[in-house]
Amino acid sequence: MPVKYLGWLVEIIFQDQAGKITKRRIQIKSIRSGMIKADDLLSGQPRTFEESGLLAWLPIKTWERA
């Protein structure tokens, strides 16, 4: 995921280490060494994702930003 998405709201499809695939809306806080730190918009909790687990991402339109 390009660094240009820092601070953006993004919808991702992610596969975790156990192979479970989930769809989440996140706000990206940092991207470093293949790790993405973000706030999960549904739970409001901070999350960390391995960049290699991202299957797809889509920036959420600016008019939808919170």
C-alpha cells in the first residue's frame, strides 16, 4: 500500500495468518517495514496489519470521510 494513503480512510480486504479473510474500514496512521498501523472504524480500536496480507484496498471517497 502506498504511503500516500497516510491519514486516509480505506476499505481493505485482508487475509490474516490463520487464513481468515475479512473486510474492514480503517484510517491509516503509519506504514513502516511492511506493517500498517490503523484505527478500525467499526470497533474504534487500533489495529496492525501485515502489508503482505492485503488482498485489495480502496480509498473511501472524500465526501464519506468522517
